[in-house]
Amino acid sequence: MANEIKTSVRTAVAGVGGYAGGELARLLLHHPRLAAAQPLFLGRVADEATTGRVPLESLHPQLALGGGVAQPEVVSFSWEKVQDAGIETVFLALPHETSREWAPEWLERGIKVIDLSGAWRLHQAANSAVYKLTDANEALAQSLQQEAVFGCPELHREEIANARLVANPGCYSTSIILALAPLLRAGIVDVDHGIICDAKSGVSGAGKAATAKTHFMYAADNLSAYAVFGHRHTGELLEQLGLTADQIQFTPHLLPIPRGILSTIYLRLKDSMKPEEVESVLRSFYASSPMVRIHKTPGLPQIQHIVRTNYCDIGFELAKDGKRLVLVSCLDNLLKGAAGQAVQNLNVMCGWKEEEGLL
Amino acid sequence: MANEIKTSVRTAVAGVGGYAGGELARLLLHHPRLAAAQPLFLGRVADEATTGRVPLESLHPQLALGGGVAQPEVVSFSWEKVQDAGIETVFLALPHETSREWAPEWLERGIKVIDLSGAWRLHQAANSAVYKLTDANEALAQSLQQEAVFGCPELHREEIANARLVANPGCYSTSIILALAPLLRAGIVDVDHGIICDAKSGVSGAGKAATAKTHFMYAADNLSAYAVFGHRHTGELLEQLGLTADQIQFTPHLLPIPRGILSTIYLRLKDSMKPEEVESVLRSFYASSPMVRIHKTPGLPQIQHIVRTNYCDIGFELAKDGKRLVLVSCLDNLLKGAAGQAVQNLNVMCGWKEEEGLL
Amino acid sequence: MANEIKTSVRTAVAGVGGYAGGELARLLLHHPRLAAAQPLFLGRVADEATTGRVPLESLHPQLALGGGVAQPEVVSFSWEKVQDAGIETVFLALPHETSREWAPEWLERGIKVIDLSGAWRLHQAANSAVYKLTDANEALAQSLQQEAVFGCPELHREEIANARLVANPGCYSTSIILALAPLLRAGIVDVDHGIICDAKSGVSGAGKAATAKTHFMYAADNLSAYAVFGHRHTGELLEQLGLTADQIQFTPHLLPIPRGILSTIYLRLKDSMKPEEVESVLRSFYASSPMVRIHKTPGLPQIQHIVRTNYCDIGFELAKDGKRLVLVSCLDNLLKGAAGQAVQNLNVMCGWKEEEGLL
Amino acid sequence: MANEIKTSVRTAVAGVGGYAGGELARLLLHHPRLAAAQPLFLGRVADEATTGRVPLESLHPQLALGGGVAQPEVVSFSWEKVQDAGIETVFLALPHETSREWAPEWLERGIKVIDLSGAWRLHQAANSAVYKLTDANEALAQSLQQEAVFGCPELHREEIANARLVANPGCYSTSIILALAPLLRAGIVDVDHGIICDAKSGVSGAGKAATAKTHFMYAADNLSAYAVFGHRHTGELLEQLGLTADQIQFTPHLLPIPRGILSTIYLRLKDSMKPEEVESVLRSFYASSPMVRIHKTPGLPQIQHIVRTNYCDIGFELAKDGKRLVLVSCLDNLLKGAAGQAVQNLNVMCGWKEEEGLL
């Protein structure tokens, strides 16, 4: 491999104020490889105009350090600060429009980018149309869109290791792709029958903005389906799984919990199989993947097993006919579905153990 | 119609201590037709052995009356008390084994039975095998099983009006049957493609027994699938919808909320249709059903719309291909899924307005 | 009594879009005295500019009627509509500034006002300063402020029966006042030692506006104290209980639940008493109050006993010294703490049974 | 100091199946000092009688390791296994009766004990009577009770460093003691006026047993006070704070959340002080305590700041009179209130950094 293994790396987080940004800050601050190199936290700190810096705890009180030690700070952005800090890799935890505009600049300065938005995840223009992106330099953007690696280490470990621009996957997509990829690649799924993904996510997936739908009174003690036939993550499913739009159908629901996704996936196998054969396909595929856990059938994962971890847990039950299969896939949308997977990508890019700082 | 309309009726509730029993008590105590005839509440009151009676509020503190008035009481069972009270209709909110054993006795005494358990819901032996019932008088039990009317007023209003034994439907079943029946009866569903019902229920559906799965720490902030391919309500779906076991598939999930069911149902239409045509099928079917509400497509119901009501809310979205349909059906498992539907059945049996005491 | 008993009354609700407004609509639509006289719902319906009317269900989907019947509507305000509808009593469920400005106009037209805001609750200028009210006609406003009756029927039944302007109490205040009033009036409390009220409220108390503090991610799985030493309801406590600011202290907390208030109140009795003596003081005081329930000591009320009811439940424990007393008082902030109490006031004003339409 | 600093230590956890046991397992498995010495997990593994061992994940699925590596195991207890593993320190996460009986045996074998139960926390017989302990060797038990060190590192760091038997404090007690100790030691509190502690805890504090009170339907959307004037942790408050029973009063409440305690504490200062003076007393006291965070007044901590951390957060507001003080103290009952504090004690006993493995 081209990469030599680094002992550490200088990182920055842009957009540290959101939920994924906060989790990134927590993970990076306690990552054993980064102990000597505190990340540079970049945010909107307009309210502290004179100093251009606020303590991280003012955005995320849970991240304050005890015992009177100095608190990590969030500083207003400047290229000068980035250069002085010797940043080698940046995490962009920003709206996709901002990432689309800004990522090329970081790359141009020789800084690798791990982007948590949807800006660079899709390779086909038809699929990415949903993001309504307008690019100043369209040719460059198209070229980067082709170059960007979909940051799912379980599927693209090698490409990530050598990537300049990693597009961290969507939370729903990760849960569905990891469950389906082994079976699809094994060629055992009757894709023409159609695959149905009934997915449920906690409220942090809706972001930090206070809206009618993130109001406690709307979400609590409730469950609602939304974006039926129209969720933006659909494109990732099609491209990563090699399916057409009439072969897979995805319905997200809003769960009355802070974090966690559970996807219940319905499909038919081409030929009748035994449960242990299906389990074997899954286990073989993830034999070297420390962040995926396969349940012994008919055991099924639950959200409480994976909340606050970077694991994706997968289980299934097979009908007596040996054909109708129900997969259940769970992950924490802020970790394996966002910040945790981003750090996992950093580990892969640096040649470190994939799970480092994530257990 | 044979029934003349009664001004009131003497009712009893056996098994008032559970969640459905408590809701029944609440509904009956405030039912305008029963104001002059307080129900007889029967329970296990062994802890008050000397008197054989306890105040209802000791089982359900929320049902206490204020202002120093006399509290409703729960009394230990005796046929003498039942006779003295002139009971005409009894609600059995008991385990199915108990109902199976006990219902024939009530009927023999000329008392109509509305049974909330699964004991009498299924007409085919193969489907009811799941309940492992052993009957003292097998011939009588078989005969009653055939006679029993499935207590879904929207489908069997006439039979209920004339029934002696009403088998109140399961909570999951009600939500799925009410969504699917209009489309199946209209003959527009491609049943051989298979129908998938991904259902989610609040914890009260699991009953009052304190178990590992009803522990707050298990259910809260969690979601889990269970009984995949094997839930007891499946038989009701097959019989009421006229489907075979390979035509419909039902996966229940445990939601971290007290009450409410949301079922997301996936099917294909035989021929491409317009959304307004599908909506019209639903609206026509329920034109005279006060307890069903159809959402204007693409609007979808949510659990918070129906909690603490006796409504079943149904909505849907149709894919652009005009064939792939996603139905969403919601109800309160303790009301339209249990006690509320039982009172609705009482109303039908008495010739009263179906929604009386339920709004 | 001057009032003759009306068989019905024409009511209007201004501000039907909020949580209290929605509960008011639900209560009034099913109030047995108002069956023949549907309330006039007034709201901001700017988005339906051409018609000036929207179905109530578009604001509160849970209030839709089933069975294809006509839906209640919300209309944009005009005095013409108010006059045409023959409105006799209006509920104002609006911000206090709006109520302060608007209530005089309704009164001038001979329409009684039940105001749910804090605009008219306080008689002393020093206490009402917290609302920062500016009145066009200051003299009239001052006069009305004196005339307004604090709408707590358990304390002011007679005055409410004859009132033109009823100031519906705050939710926290109601829970604390109802617990303390009997003991203070009996003269048994050592008020100079100081009374401490540690109160906890569900999120609906914070209103429908989407803010950082009503975001699900802020409130869920959390508890926080706020407005220590500075909550606006303090003035109501002082005036209604006849205490000075150093005699009572009140700390509200935000509970991770939709509805319900529990206040834990700490005080010392002047002289050592027996628990049954204290209980007797409470029971006597509320002997004719159907919406207050006293728990038999040492039983204590809980939020789940009162949610979705109009009851205020009160219980207590007395230390072995017979002096240190802990009172616990619970109510539903949207019912006994807002819309339910407002309807209770309507009942009193009309000479109806106080609990009519509220059980 | 007598202790030399060890590079690692061999630990065992007895009672790994409970909530605190599970958190202990998680912390110890990832503790940097214990990487080369996996703890010995002891539990009831009767269901695996032939092997006497089950994978840890069968008790705590969230603790499974991914990537096909060997899973940690829980083994049935034997002194032989303890000896073979060379255990130096054991954590007892067991009922207090079991700890009382068993701790002497471990000590006798030269193994240090960190006990998470209430068995050894109290030095005065009158206070410990609440645990109704019966000791086989009463003299030995009394002697150990005197010897045991109350495991609150912020108050007893030195004694813990040299202790054989550490009695890990109660969860409620820790939150209250840490808030009050600095002020009481500074002599600024009017203790005779009385201190009131209104404490609220998540459901995990009630333990893993499925009971009526841990049922989801009891705890969810609810709040209830319990054990008023009679909670077992009261003795710890009296002994550690040097107060008499009429000087402090403690009311616990059950919160509808999985984890976290918030204590609201009411007291009067002897003399009027400025807020910054009070803050200074707190900050000085905890200047060298990495696991306590003091909020800048009038900022107050919330449960979401400390959940899943080992921090105790403390804040306060002072009335304008400079005397009436409201303290708010928060911690995670399973971490700083149990397993985290136990590991903190291990760190102190081994001479490691107090926060090692806890950030």
C-alpha cells in the first residue's frame, strides 16, 4: 500500500456545533492516536466577535473537562489558522451546499476531506439531482464527484485508504447497505421481486434546527412515516447496491427516541436456502470487519444494543419456505451513521486499526 | 332488524384489573346510556377477603371520583351477584384460556358475551391451534367457535347486531384488516405478489405482567422486532382478509411508547391506478363508519392523532408507477384495538349509535 | 344567586391553534350542554386567505370527526361573525399582551371573558410588573385588573359565578395553591420558616413554539431546573395565598414528558399534629369540590393518575415530629392547569354542575 | 505514600449481570491499564451448567465484540478460578446481604474489595439498622464496618488509596454529598434551619428486577415521589455531612428516563454572601478533582450534560437576599453513582490518574 502508517495526524472539524459535530469532537478528543494533537474546532462564533473563540462546552456542555483544566476551544475559521495548525485532514459536518462549495478549496491546499454531508456521495447526476447543487466550477465538481470515495469501510476499504475525498454515507443508507450488500453480491436475492426497507430513526437524525417536527410535543409518544418514495438516501442505495428504482423501496419513520436506527428489510431469495447458509454469507462477508456484528439467527438486534456504539448489528429470520427473508439492521445514526464512521474512515486513511478510538 | 332499541343495558366487566379492563371501566362509567346502571366490576379481590370488594381506584387510581362521592367498587365473582345485578351483557377481559372455559357458562345463562381475548376469534381449527386450547365440552366449544362473530363493526355490523358471542379483534389485526379490507374486496390488489405488514405497537400491548420485556429499561429508547413469521394475530388476518399464509407477512415491533399502533403496509395493485381512485375505494367503504378516518392522500396518519381515541386512521401513498402502494394505519391498541371496539360492539348490539360514549 | 341557570350558551375560542386552544376545542365540542351550539373557533387563518376558514383538523388532526360528517371549522376573526353567532362568552387562549389589549373590547360588547393568559391574574401592580403590560386606556385596564376574578373555582366559586372577566390561573400556580390554601387558611403553617415548592412540568407547558428548549433532543431523557427565584407564576402564589416573597420559594423543572405537573411542597407546621388531622383539614376544605381528590396519607399522587383528566390530586406525608410536612400535588397542565379549568369556570358561570363535560 | 504505582492489576467482577455490573464490565474491558489483563467476570450461570460459562454478550448484548474475535465470558464462581486468575481486587455488585456475608472471605484471602452495595457504607449501628444485616461473625463484621472507607474520592482520597475495603457510595448520596460538603465544611450553612434535598432519579436506579414499579407503563410519562422521610441513603448523608436527622430531609422521585439523577437542594446561608463567594468555595474545594464540574453561576447543570459520563456537575443560584441558596447537582446513577465511581476508586487505590479510563 502507498500509505505509510502515521503515528498521528492533525485534524480539523468544521461545523462542530451540530449533533454529528459534537460526537466528532468527543471521539477525536479521546482518540488515542490524537492525544498529542488536539483537533482544531471550527464553528460559527460570531457571538464572540472580539476574540473569535468560545469554549467547546458552550456549544456542548457535556464535553466540558473537569478539575479546572483548560477547556477545548472553538475558533472562527481562517485559512491562516488552518495553516498554522498544520491541518492534514478536515471533517466537514456542514450542509451539503456548503460542503460542495468548500471541499474543493481544502483539497486544493492538499488537505484531505472527510465530508459528512450528501454533497459527494453520488456518482450519477440523475441521483444527485435531489440535492440541487450549483457549482461555481462545474467541471471540477463533476471530476471530484467521480473521484470521491463512498466512505463505507466495509465495502471500500482499499479505496478509502488512498482517497483524498471521502463521502461519509447517510445514516439510513449505512444500515440498509450493510445488511443487503453481502446477499446481493452473493447473487442469492430475487431482486426483481422487489426489496422493501421499512426504516425507523431517532430524532437526532432530523438535525438541531428547532422545527415543528423536532418539537418534543410532535415527536414524543408518536411514530410517523415520512418521505415515502422520496427520501434523499435512496440514490445511495441504488448506486452502492447496484439496483434500479423499482427494485428497492424505502420508507423512513420518525421514532420517539434521541438516537438509533432500526431497518426491517423484506426480500425473497432466488432459491430456497437454509438459515445457516444465509448466516454464513453474512459472517464470511464481515469476517474482517470489526464494526459489524452478525446475530446468530433467529436472534435479532435492537436499538439499545447499538446506541452510543459504532457497531452496525445485523440479524435475520428466514420463513419456512426458505425464501422469504426478514433482515433487521441497527446502528446509532450519530456514530456508525455519521461521526463514528467518519473516524473509522480516518483510521483507514491513516493505516490504523479500523476500530481505534471507537470501542 | 330483530333487535328493538334498548334505553340501557346491565353490563359486567370480568378482569377489570388489566389495561383493557381499566379502559373498559372508564368508558362504561361515562357512557351516556349507562348512567343509571353502573357496570358490575368483577376481579380478583382476594386481598380483601373479608368483604370481597375493593374500590376500583385501588386498581386504577386514575379512575377515582372526586368531591367525596362514593367510589365504584370491584367485587369478587359469584353467579349470585351476577344474577342480582340482572347482567345482560358481560365483557371478558381475561386470558384466552379462561375465556374459552368461561364464556359458554355465561351464554348458557342467557348473558351475551363480548370477549376481548383471542379465544373465539378464529373459525378454522388450523389457525386457532396457536392458542393451544383444551375444551371440557369440545363439541360445544367448536359450535360456539363457529357461531362467534368477529367483532369488527366496520366489516360485520349486521352479524354483531344479532350476536350472542362477539370475539373482539386483536389490536394489530384491527389496524391491518381495516386498511386492507376495502382494497381486497374491490379486487384491485395483486395478492400473489405478497403483502407486507410492518407493524409497531406501544408497550401496553404486552400486558400488565412485569417481565424482562416490559421493564422500562428494556423498552425505553429502544425498538425491537419480535415474533417474525409467528405472531398469533396472523390467523385473524388470513380469515378476515381471505388470504393464504404466503400472501401476507406480518412483523410486529415494540415501540418505546405507552399506547398506539402504526402499521405500514406494502402491496402492489393489479393494474396501475390513480391516487384519487384508491382514495375513493377507501372512502366509499367507510362512508357510514364513524370510527374510521381516511386521510387525503398523500397525507398519512400518525400515532399522536389517534392515541386516547377510538378512531382508526388510514392513509396511503402510491408510487408514480401507480402500482406500488404504501398504506399507513393507526389506532390506539387499548381503545379501537380493545376496550373501545368492545364498547362499539355493545353499541351495535344494542342498536345505539356506533360512536356513542366513544367521542 | 343572581344567575338563572341557562340550558346552553354560545361560546367562542380565540387562539384555538395552541395546545390549550386544542384542548378547549375538544372539551367544548363534546360538552353535553353545548351539543346544539358548536363553539365559534377563531384563529389565524391567513394561509386560507380566500375563504378565511380552515377545517379544525388542519390545526389539530386528532380532532377530526370520522364517518364523512362535516368537520368543525376555524374562521378568521371579525366582530360581525362574533355578533352573528350570538357569542355570550369567549375564551381567550392568546399571549398575555393580546389578551390585555383585547379583553376590554369583548367586555364592552357585553361578552363575558375567560382569559387563559396571565394578563388579568394579578391585582397588585408590583406583582404584575413581570408581564410588562402597556395599556392604551390605563385607567380602564387598572379597573378591570381589580374586577377580574382569579378563576380557581375551589377558592372563588361565588365570585366566578357572577364575574364578567375570569382570569384562569397558571398551571404551576393551580397545583401549588390548591395544596397550600387549606392549610394556610387553617392557620397551621409556620409561614415564617419558609415554604419550598419544587415543581416539575411536562413540555407542553412551554408552548407550541419550536425553540431550542422545546426540541426533542433537549427535553428527552433530560431534567432541568429553570427560572429559579424568578418564575412569573410567583405573583399568583403570593396574592392567592397571602404570603410575602420571603415566605415561599418556587423552582420549576422541565420534565421529559408531554403533559403533567407534580409539585413537591415542603413546609413546617406551627404545632405538632397527627397525619389524620392534616388529612382532615384537606378533606373538609374540598368536600364539595368534585375536581380535587385527596389521597389517604401516606398515599401520594403521581402524574399518571391525573394526565388527561381535570383533577388535581393532593397527598402528603408528615414526619414523625408531626411538624415537617411534604405535600405532593399533581394535575394536567393543559386541563386543570388551563383548558379544563376554563371549562370548569364556564360551568360555574352558567350555574351548571362544576364537573360537567370534564369527566 | 505507601503504595507503589502498579502498571496493571487483576480484577474480578462478581454480579456482572445487573446494570452496574454491565457498566463495570464495559469500563474495565476498555480501561487502558487493564488491556493486558481482562477482568474475571463472575455471575450466576446456572443455565449453562455443563460448561459453567456463558458469553458476556448473552447478559449484555451491547458489549459483544465485532469482527469475529473471541467474546469475553462470564464464569460460575469458584475460589479456584479466583486464585488461578491471581485476582487482587474484586468489585462486588451484589445485594447488600450477599456483600455483607461474602466480603470478609475475599479480604481474608488478601483480595481488596470495592463493594457497590450499601453493606459497608455506614459506620454507626443506628444508621445501618435499615439494612437489617445479620452477621455470622458479628465482631468481625463490626470491625470491618469501622475499617471500610466510604468510597467518595473527592472526600476521602487518602484513605481510599490505602484501603482494603471500599464502600462505594449510593447514587443519590453522591449527588447530594458532593454538592453540600464544600459549603458545610466551610461552615457557611445555617444547618439548624434545615436542608431540603428534592432528588429525582432515572429508572435504572430501581434495578433490573421486573416489578410493578419498573414496568414501562408505570414509569413512562410519569413522575412519582417515594420513600419520603425513609430512604436508605439518608444515613450516608448524615454520616458524611455530619448532620442530624432533623437538619436534612431527602425526597427521592422516579423519573421517566433510563439514567441520571438531578438533586435540587434548598438551604440558607448563615450570613448574606455574594454569588461569586459561594462559587469560589465550590471551585476551591474541587480544584484537584477531575470528575466534578462546577457551573458558573447562575448556570445550572442538567441530566443530559452528565448521562454516560462519570462527572458530577454542580451549579447554584443565590437569592437576592444572599442567603437562600438553591443547589443543583447531577450525575449518572450507573457511573458516578455506581460503576464509574468504583473504577475511580480502583484508580485511586492503584495510584493511577483518578479519571483514567473514565473520559
